[in-house]
Amino acid sequence: MSVASVALILGGRKTLRGGTAQRIDLMKLSQKGVNKDALLRLAKYLGFSLSQMAEFLPVTQRTIQRYDRNHRFNQAVSEHILQITEVALRGSIVFGSRDKFVTWMKSNSPALGNRTPTSLLGTRFGAELVLEELGRIEHGVVS
């Protein structure tokens, strides 16, 4: 999964701000802060409302609404946004389309304790579980 693809979901190469599209650029971006505009692009890509996105993040919907589009989130929020973006990208690749991936995200998964993958995105560990399940699906391992 390329860093450039993550950047495209969040708003293109300008998101990396002169970075070289290597994984270290995601670390630098999380330290600098992902802006609200990138979050809105991710929400649109996933077909989620701002309130749904706020449920996944350690920041309230009201706070997000008050920010202008260029406001940069703190490192904790930025890292979570980037991790959800990685889940979105990986899922779209595994399922061959964004639409199929989004449908899967809203379906109960026995491998995830009969929870929807979407319901797990609120924590780092939950997002990692979703990424692991995507890896199993990609390799044809039934869980």
C-alpha cells in the first residue's frame, strides 16, 4: 500500500507537503497534523457523515465543526485519521472497489466477534483487527 495512495484519499500530494511519499512522511504528517479538509475528504471517500467520523476520533463533532478547513489536528487525532485512511485504502484494494469495501465495513463479521468492522475503528487496536481481517480475506484464509 503506497503512501502516495493514502495521500490521494486525503487530498493529493499537497497533503504530504513536499514529502517523498515514503512511510516516514506519514509520521511527519501526523506530527505536523492532518487538517480538517483531509478528514472531510476521508469521510466522503468512506461515505460517512462528519458525526460518524467523530465517533472514531478522540475529538467531538462539535469541536470539528468549529474548526476551519485548514485547522490541523493534534498528533493523536492525526494518527487515527491516517490509520483509518490506511484501512480504507487496504479495503478498497482487497475488495476491488470502494463500494464493495464500504458494504463489507457495515456488515457483521464472525471473525470480528459478529461486530461490524466500522464499529472497531474507534481504537487503534480495533483498526489493527480490521487490517488483520482484510489480510486474511486477501489471502483467502477463512476465519
